[in-house]
Amino acid sequence: MTTRVTELLGIEYPIIQGGMAWVAEHHLAAAVSNAGGFGLIGAASAPAEVVREEIRKAKELTDKPFGVNIMLLSPHADEVAKVVAEEGVKAVTTGAGNPEKYMELWKAAGIKVIPVVASVALARRMAKYGADAVIAEGMESGGHIGSQTTMTLVPQVVDAVDIPVIAAGGIGDGRGFAAAMMLGAEAVQIGTRFVVAKESIVHQNYKDRVIKAKDIDSEVTGTTTGHPVRSLRNKMTREYVKLEKSGASFEELEYLTLGSLRSAVMEGDVITGTVMAGQIAGLIKKEQSCLEMIEEIMTEAGKLLNTNRQVCDIHGGKV
Ligand code: FMN
């Protein structure tokens, strides 16, 4: 399938794997890129040299294009921005801020810049500053979220900017992919489903929790601090919400989640750790390779989009 995003990134399928903190390391990113999608290394708060090492390891596993997700609030953001330019990845996706100050550096290095946005206003601003595309991420997503749903945000962003829009949040299969295309997106970004990929280094307890999750199993913490995060309900989220209701300070709340994503991902602590995952977790039933996931999504979406075209033809383009 060809869209402006497949052309921009030099990939076969318009499927991007979200740059997930702790989860999206070189094995996962390379596996997604080898399967024809676009893999991302999640730099999160990692020091620049760790990110450099991750990029080099991914290059050993794939000769296909891949990128890095940079959390702009990271204390290492400036150095990481330089490292990606030096190592020369295909694209950078950015979250938690405005990447404007790095644009010149990245553009000079031939790197495509794709910010994650949760509003039309931010999408417009990013387009004005020279972004090559934007990822419109709805609040169904796992991890840090905005307040708009994917269904409402994507078409409004599509209408507001001329650059390609990538839909993220709540997409887990070919139906979600096809729906995103109908909303005007030219690619999708998937996080939660790739957490359970065979190539994902995430602890088995975490994968099992995602696979067993029901539709209503995710919870949003941090609404009172202005940094809402979606993860699967457990002892930690229950305590967090209780503390928020009692008016606890930002510091108290921070203390509860310090290192908690790392302990869930690396040590399998799914009780007091943060099991970040989106509302689509209820749809995810098994571990598969990245290739199996991408082929399944594309085959299902292909049939749906083709049927839609046939229906359109029957009705002379008027459905
Ligand atoms: N997005 C970022 O931009 N930076 C991150 O560090 C980040 N960490 C995440 C960690 C986890 C475990 C998950 C599930 C998501 C994370 N995200 C992050 C969001 C994903 O990149 C992606 O946009 C999102 O998962 C898409 O929605 P979905 O979970 O419904 O597929």
C-alpha cells in the first residue's frame, strides 16, 4: 500500500510501531522494520550514549529504515537530539513538547520530523514549524494521553493541516487500520499490540496481563497533575486514584510511580508496577511475531478497503 507516509519513510506498509519507553528497544524496532513497517526506538529518559548504542544495535539487525522517539521533557533531550543527527536515523517522532529548536539540526541531517499531537492547535503549529507529518494520538492509547478520542481528533487534524496524518490510539487490527484510513489518516501508529510481540523484550507477566485484559481494564491516573497516563488497573492505579481523590501532592504521587514502568517491563511487577496499555488491550488475544501481526492487519484491512471501493463502484461513487 502506498501513501505519502510510506513514501516519506521508505516503507512497505503504513504501520508505525510506537516509540514506547522501556518497551521499544532495538529488537522490537528492527523486527517491525524488517516486517515492512516502521520501527521506533523509544529514547524516553535514557542518556544519549544509551540511545546511540540502541541505534547501532538496531542497524546490526536491519538494513530497513527505522527511527527514534524523543521525549522532549527528558533531561537528556539536547544530547539525544544530537546523537540521532550523528547516527542518521530515518525519522524522529517527538512527544511532550515542541521540537522547533531541533528542526534545523535534524533537517540538515536529512531526518524526517514527526511530532505526536493531541490537538488541532498543536498539529497546526507543528506543520508551521516544518514537521513532515504528525501523529494524531487519541486518549484510547496506552501511556501519556490527551483528552480527545482518535475518532474525533484524526479527521479534525486531517482537515487542519496539509502534511500527512498518522492515526494512533485504539488501533489493533485491520478494522481499526481501515477505519483510520477512512478518517483520512495515511498511516497508523500502534503501541499496545506490539507490546506482546514475540520480539518484544517485555516480561511475560506484562504480556499475559495485556492478553488477559478486558475492554474496561484500563485506568487513567494523573488527571489531577495534568499528566494523565493510561495503564491497566492494579494495586498501583487503585492507590494512585485514592491518593488523587484525597488531594495528595504531586511529589507523593510521583513517588508512587517512580521506576514503576521499568519494574513492570523488566521485572514483571504487574501489581505495583505501571502496566501501560491502551483500551484496545481487550482485543489482543495472543503473542505473535511482528511479521504475523503486520501481515494479518494488512490482509484484513485490504479486504475491507477493497469491499468499500466495490460498494462505491456499485453506487457510482455515491454511498
Ligand atoms: N509514546 C511516546 O511518544 N513516547 C513514549 O515513551 C511512549 N511510551 C509508551 C509506553 C507504553 C508501554 C505504551 C503502551 C505506549 C507508549 N507511548 C509512548 C504511546 C505509543 O507510542 C503509541 O502512540 C500508543 O501506544 C498508540 O495507542 P495504542 O496503545 O492504543 O496502540
